[in-house]
Amino acid sequence: MTCTERMPDRFKVLYFVLSFAIFGQVSAEKVNNAEYALLVNPISLAEDNFSQGPALPASPANESSVLDLSLLSIINLSSHQQLCGFVQSNLCFSDELKRIYAANGYMPLWRDNELRDMLETRLRVLAFSGLVPGIDRRLAELAELGKVADQRAYDILATDTYLLYEALTHQLYSEPSMMFRHQTLSLEPDLDNEVLPGSVNATAFNAVFLTSRLIGNGDNFVMNKRVVAQVERLSQLPPHRYQLNGKPLIKLNQPVPNGLAMIAVLNTYGDLSDESFEQLSAEPTLTNSGELNQAIRRFQQRNGLEDDGVIGPATARQLALPYSEVARLLALNLYRSQLGATGNERPIIRVNIPDYRLQITHQQQVVFESRVIVGRTTRPTNLFSSSMNIMVVNPYWNVPQTIKTKDVIPGMKASSDYLQQTNLKMIRSWDDRTEISPEMVEWSNVDPNTFPYEFMQSPGRGNALGNVKFLMPNDFSVYLHDTPSRSLFNKAKRNLSSGCVRVEKAAELAAYVLDYQQRPRWRNYQQLVSDGRTNTITLPRKIDVDVTYVTAWIDENDQLQLREDIYGYDRPIKRPVKLQYSTVKNYRQ
């Protein structure tokens, strides 16, 4: 049979690929799997492609070729119903798939097992986070197709899933407040904007491109894998039996109710060794003493709790969290932790509210740390991104509206010398700082919400802002500052402020900020403080600031870290924080 004679359809693809291999256009690996080498419907190959002898075109299929979506019929695809229910196909991006594979000559994209693993790692994190119902079903469908000898169906579904992942994460980071409001995400048609990020929508697809997108920051992908390993371990554990009953307070040497269930949890987390677990399991009664007390202290220290060995409500709540919930929190918080600046180009100050900690990273290195005090649950600290641009030494304290209405005016109604006790002055306005005598006001008739005057505190000893404050543009009047109340930093739970962030090492932070400006002629921080005058310093070299909320992560020692969900962003609480505090304003991603 000559090449001008009609061949049966089932031989066309094999003949085509073998011809290409002879002329060096297809690798030997692809020839060994000729069925997998083309994702085109065989009947769509024009016959004249086979009448040209060995002088075949550079692409293995011509312009009239059609992507063979019928390959997917070997399993029942249903994940699209939750993921992108508005589409007519059982794929979310069938039109994009046709464009991608046509541009790629209908060659497969997912032959590399490492590339598959990268995609599936990303998907498993998303599935465990609980943010996207249906992702777990899509993973199961990929697993089914991965077992089939003919891998073409897997390739098509994997590409659709990759596009789905890009679209979902693009939408998620466009609306990051969802990560803090117990909401779930599904792909929605957007008539105004591209569903896919532009960097994906207008790109030629190949294995190199996919690898670069899925790995992203190499350290980030390694962290994804470490989190997935812990998440899968926790999710596969049988449920533990430790439950929170009432408001426990089990002090040293007191009996521990449901002690066997508690030591099982401590052993699972690695805070109690296998040997100690076996010994304690044989005890007729467990008390909060000896090795059990030490294990409690290790658990508390690892999870940012008061490490006093007392089993109080906060410790019991953390112990009682189901393993499945801890797995969800790890995955969810991995996405939260990726919000904000990278710290590569310039330093990044990151305040993690539930950890009560401020860190500065620069070029992936932690260069500064300090404990902080953040907003109480009734007056939360907002989530936002900005850049520090002003530092004020020996600042005045302009009393914020919240403190004015909830503290100062009620204080004046209760005691006429409240302003004297707190070293406050009443002024006409922020533009006109003429002092007003409190005796001119009939305080019993004052409505805090309409009171026209403002309150201010002069610099010096006892000033609520201490010796320095750090400003960054934001819509919430939140800033970092020093404080004279040093003893509060000794508390484990430090959600005590009215929204701004008090920094324990404020002096060291000020010195770092000034040093970063690289202005040798500037006076140092201690000289500025000693001067006694208010000094407002505009910072030529800005420093990025991200105020974040991360309650679960794997640390550099591969240890699980959990923090108390003080604002109810992980799960609903009785008195939920108002949505305005979790708008995640101006977040960088």
C-alpha cells in the first residue's frame, strides 16, 4: 500500500507519528507510546496530510484537527457541577483546551511524573483547605484516569484542572477576605474581567511553562509539600476522643479527667514520647504531674500558650481540636501566609495577629523579631498591606474616635478629674488645637457619638504611644508604636489594645528603620528621644508592612504550630468580628 492509498483510520495516527520520528520531529519516548502522542480525534486528520510522502508539516496535525474530548468518556466526570456548574461541558475550560492543544500540535503536556506531582500537590492543599468544594472529586477523577493505560484522557483533564486551579487562586487572591469569613469559592463567569490571569491566558503552554507556574517560589513549593505531608497524616488518623467539657482548670498534681484520651493526643503531636505514653497508659489514675505535666508544657509552648502546665480553657480547646480540623487549618493558613510582600526587594514587616509577633524579613531571612500587643476581640486590628513612610519620635497621642467614645467620655462622666489622671487635654479640633477647659462641658448630657471636641496627650512620661510611632497609609488609622505599659508583654495572650499595634522592641525597631535609610548624618534614635521635641521623620526608603492572621503552620523544625483563633476567622464565634476588620485591604500577592 502506497501513501496515496486509503489507510484505515486506526493506522493513521501511528503512521503519522512514526513518520515524524524518522525525520527527528518526535522523540523516541513518544514513538514508544504512539497512542498517547496525539490528543487529536483521528478522523479529523485530513487525508491530504498522508499524500505528501515524508515531507510532512512541522505540526503533527493540521488546522482542521479536533481535540478528542471523547477520550474522557471512559469515566463519569461530575466535579464540574460544583467547580464550574455554569458551563455546558463536563470540562471547565473546553474552549481554552482546544486552543492550547492546537497551538501545541496536540502533543501531551503531562508526561512528566514530577510535573503531575506538582499539580496534584497544589490541588491537595486546596482540597484540604475547605475553600473549594469539588476539588477533592476532581483529584479522584485524575487518580482514576492515571490508572488507565491510555493516558490521553488524563492529559486533557490535567490541563483543564491546571486552568481551573489558576482561575480559582486568581479569584481567591482577588478577594482574599474569603479566607477569613468562612466562605467557599466556585468559578463564576465574569463578564468584566478575565477569569484566568493574563499571564496564563496569553501564554504558549509547554512543560517548562507549567513547571515554572506550579513551582513558583521554590521555597514556597517545598513548604506546600511539607504541609501536604502533615495534612495527609492528620487527616488519615482516626478521630481522637478528647473533648472539651465546660471551662476546665486542672492545676499541678490534680486528677486529669479523660486523661487517656488527652495523652493519646499529646503522643500524636509528639509532645509525649511513645515510652512515656505506654507508661502513663498503664496508670489507674492520671494526674497533672511528672511527665504528663511536662508534655502539657511542651504543647503549650509550641502553640503560643501560657506554658505554666495548667490545663485551662485555652489549652483544652487546642487539645480538643479534631485532627481533621487541624489539617484544614494548616491548608487554609498556607494560603493566608502567601498574602503580602515577598521581602526580596526591600524589608517586609509582618505582624501576625494571633501569634502576637512582628517579624522583619529581607531576602528570605528573618532580621528582626518582637512581641506585640494587638487589638482585643471587641476592637480588632484590621488586616491590610501598606508601606511605612513616617516615623515620629516623642509623638503626641491623638485619641482615636473609638477610645474617645468608649473610654474617655465615659471616664469623664464617671470622674471630673479623668483628664488630669490620664494626662489628656481637650482641644477644639485637629486643625485648631486650642485647649478647652473640661469645666465648660455638662458631661452628664454629652452624647459620645456627637461630641465635637477632640482629646490629645502631650509627649513625655506616660504618653500612651511611648517614645515613637511608625505610620503607614491605611484606611483604619492603624499604626505601630511604643508603650509605657511594658509588663503587658509578659502575658501569653496579648489582644489588649484598641486596634493599633504596640511593639515591645520599639526602640530597636526605630534604630533598624533609621539604619535602613542609609543617612549617616542623621541623628541616631536615642539622640532624637533625648532631645525631647517631637520629630517627624519622612522615610525616603519605605518598608513594606503586612498585618496578617495566620493560626497554623509548620515551622523550620517541621513542628506543627497552632495559635488561638482570637477573632473567629477560623470558625464562627458567639460574637463575630465585624466584616470591616477582615476586608484585607490592599493586600499584595
